[in-house]
Amino acid sequence: MKQSILEMLRSGEYVSGEKISRKLGISRAAVWKHIKALREEGYDISSSTNRGYCLTAPPDKITEYEIKTGLKTSVMGQNVKYVRSTDSTNNEAKRHCDEPDGTLFTAETQTGGKGRLGRAWTSPEGGGIWMSLLLKPLIPPSRAPEITLIAGLAVCRALEEFGAQIKWPNDVVINGKKVCGILTEMSAEMERVNYIICGMGINVNISEFPGEIADKATSLRIETGKSYARAPIIRRVTEEFEPLYGEYLKNRLKNIIAGYERLCVNIGRRVSVLYDSGAVTGTAVGIAEDGRLIVDIGGENRIYVSSGEVSVRGVYGYV
């Protein structure tokens, strides 16, 4: 019922309590009760005698209603599971892996957010987008890392206005600093995937980072000096992801690689490939059709780097 009232107030104009009551078939007292509840949730709703109610400014919410309002997808994000706090949205998705393909999990804050190789991921309330997509593709487990590239490209396109680029394989950067990390996990049997969870953490309204990561991390707010509503960004990411994912299921990465390479900050740069046994330095020259980074190490020698095996760093900095 609250969502129905919000939809009536979305115009930004005053709507009388009588009109709401009549249209929804509830009493005026019930209308007031729902208006009060919405205000407690953070919605700025003004009231005026003889005019009714007006939604003056929607709060920065990432609830199911806010995300799905205006979402232009067929599958991705059509089912949204929102919690105020969780250990991580990836874990939330694991606990509810029986939900349908394309279910989107979001949270205001994560108490145990994590990135690649088990690194901690700071997830302050209201500071960013902590989201995971539950996917159930009919692909062999060996192809699961390729989903990470699709997610990176989707986020990069969604943040195109901010000059976002991709640092292979799972980071999105702005001005050489990380604004988004992507963590892909899966449950699988010998030859089939049960499900894949693609987690994305996007720094949106964080104003500063601890000293140990301040030179590597950034946010949209730091880059522009402005704060941003997060639900529209979630919608853009989801809308970019869906067609890329559909193309991938038909033709793998074949028709996606070129677009990825254009936005990949590593291409043409010197990189250091960090193995347990040591580092190999070369120039990143492209992305293979299976998503591996192609690194020219001199002469006619090239290595193909898999995302799950090693870390790649820029020789002269983070990228």
C-alpha cells in the first residue's frame, strides 16, 4: 500500500488524502498512517490543508521499490531482495540461492564485505552500492571467471559520464583510482554450474578513505564534489549488464571483447604479473576470447594470464 501511495506522489504535485483514499479503497486514517510510516523511512512528504500531500524529495534509498521504479530490464533486477545490513550481499545471495535467475541483492551496509583474494571491502551505510546478481547460466564451471569481465564492462558503461575505465579483470577505476570492485563466486558440480554470484561494490558518496588506501581508492563524490542517488546507478548497471549477459550466453565473449578492450586501462601499458614464485613484466596488448589478459614479454613471447591465478599491477602505479 505504501508503494501505491508513493507512485501517486511521484509527480511532485499535491495529491489530496481524499483522492488517495478513494483510489486505493482505504480510509483517510489509513492514508495518514501510511504517510507517517513513509516519513519515518526517510521520505520527505509535506502536507497542506485543502491540498493534501506532496513528495518533495525522495531519500537516497536502494529498496526494491526505488530500484524497480523505471528499471528497463526483462530479467535482471526484476526480483529484488533488500536488507538494511548483512555480512555481504554475496553471502546473502548464497543463503537465498533458490531465488530465480537475475535476482538482485542489495544492502545499505555490509559488515563483512570482501574483495578478490579475501581482502576486506569497506561498506559504510549510505556510502556506496553493495549489490550482487544471482545468475544461473548453463555453462561449465571453467567459464565462470568470464562473468567478471561482463560485470566490469557493465559498471564501466554505467559510469561512463565519470570517465570510468576497467583495470583487468575486476576493478573499475576513475583517474587511476579504484571506484568499484567485482567479486564473482560460484557453486558447481563437476561439469555444471549450480549458480554464479556476481558481487559489485561501487563507492558513491564516501568522502574519504583511510590512509593506507587513500592513494588507490576513490568515489564519485571525491571525483566530482557531489553526492548521488544510488538507485538510478543500480538501474543503469543492471540495464547495461542484461544485454551483455544475453550476448555472452549466445556467443561467449566473442562480440564483447572489442568493447572491453576500448575501456581497459591496462592495454598498451607496462604491467607486472605477480606469481607466487616472482613477477614477470611486460606490456598488456589485448584480451583473449576466453577473457585472459595477453601480455607481451619481449620478442615473440607472450603469456596468457588467467584472472584467478595471479595479480596484475601497473609498473608505475596501481594501473
